[in-house]
Amino acid sequence: MKQFDETAAAAARDRQDHLTKPPGSLGRLEELAVFMAGWQGNPRPRIERAQALVFAGNHGICAQGVNPFPVEVTARMVENFGNGGAAINQLCRLAGADLQVIAMDLERPTADFTTGMALEIADLVASIQTGKDAVDPQADVILLGEMGIGNSTVAAALAAATFGGTAADWVGPGTGADEAIMANKLRAVEAGLKRHKGAATAASILASYGGREQAAICGAVIRARELGIPVILDGFICSAAAGVLLVNDREALAHCLIGHESAEPGHRRLIAVMRKTPVVGLDMRLGEGSGAAVALMILRAALECHNGMATFAEAGIA
């Protein structure tokens, strides 16, 4: 498994200190350049190939009335992605990312986690492998996103099972839940946590609550770490999925950035417990990798400054 290259990172920090600007004046852009240098093992990191992966799945928990939109919307949105009509299509085009959308057995939702395991082990393993196989080894950075009606409820359950707390700590409105749907979400997550309270490993938590797209996100994160490819996670749902990996390894997400701080209430709490700093905060809550794509533009800006600026010596400034 590839590790962060401290030598390359130190060389990148030294370059930042000699560019034609006061030290530290580019703030987070400097940190991002050093982050990329360490994971690429190159003091002058570049992004030639950015890959955006959006995994889509359906969820049995929707039987509990946790979703304001019908489950058929998942498939319709996948079609929209394919036709280039979604926000992620526009943002990936602008950010220079190759978008791939992977539908995960949409006609076969996961099971309702209030009544049993959401995923059988074979299904879990297959979903993780799908995520691993989707990663392009030649990519310089991977963007991860998701689509799935009902998956904000799944994310709340995953976050509670992974990091503790009550359903109320993690459940939010998602795509616009009203008071009645919010009550259903809270009841569903509370019931799930009670049923699956023995889940203590990443695999058992994922199998307990699902979904397939969350498992695929974990697979992609694992494979990217094996290859040493930096990852930009999207918002609450994507972060909650990847966060499950911290149960087994506290450094499992060292190569990951969180693209943005979602307006979903639980995301700020999740970011804090994951000890991450989001790249941007724009009150977005769309999902589908949109925040990660915006963050990629900031990351590109960081590398343009890092690689393109002159040093004081090059500029002839004493």
C-alpha cells in the first residue's frame, strides 16, 4: 500500500516558501499542493487525469416512508446523467473530470435494515469489488459521489453506527423531508441501531445498513489507497460511507479530502469526528459528486499556483 511521501511534501513546502508571495499567503491552496505532492511522490504534482465516479443504488428502507420522492427517481436520474443533463455533468466538464456513472442493481433494492440485514455478504463483497474495479490506475485524482433515493437515511445510520450518537444527531432533511418524513427517518434509524447494535467492523456495519453504492464507495477508496491516488469525497452521504473504513483503520482516509461541507446538518458533525477540513463550504446538498467536482477546481487552482508561479530567485527579486 502506497504511503504519503514526506520527502516530496517537504520539497513542495520549500517551494511554497520561495514563491513570489508572503509565506502562507495562499492559505489552504498551499496545503492542498503539499497534500498532492506527498501522495503523488512529486514536488511538482499535476492533474492530467481526473476520474469522477458516481455510484447509484436503491434501498429497502424506503418502505418506512423516509423519502419524499419515489424510488423510481434513482433510475431516472441515472438516465439524466447519461444524457448529460445533471449538475454533475456540467461541473465535471468545467473541472476537467471524466465522469462514469455506475448503476448498482437498481431493480433490486437492498433489504429494509429495520427488519434484517440490508446486504447479504456475497452482495456486499460484490459491491465493494465493483468500486475497486471502477478505479482507473492512471488517474491522478478520484472524485466520488452517489445517487439513491433514501440514502440519506442510510448515511445517518452508518454515521451513528460508526461514530456513536443517537439518530437525532445524524438524521437530516436530505432532499427535502417534511415533518412527517423526518419522524419516519428518525424512527427507522433508531430501529436499525437497536437491531444491529452488535455490528462492530466495517464489513458488518455496511452489511447491516447498506447500500450498494456506499459499499462501492468504500471499495473505490480502498483501491485508490492501494494505488496512492488522492480522493475527493463528496458530502454527507459519501463521507459517511467512507467513514465506515475508519472502524478498521484510523488512517484509512489519509489520502482523502472532503470536497465540501454539506448543508445536511449531520455533515459538520461528521467532518469534525473524521478530523477533516472541507475544501469549500457553499451550502450545497445535492450529492451526485457535485461538491467534489467544485473542490477539484480549487485543487487545480492550487497546483497552477504551485507549479506556475516564479520563485523570488527566478523573478530576480531580492
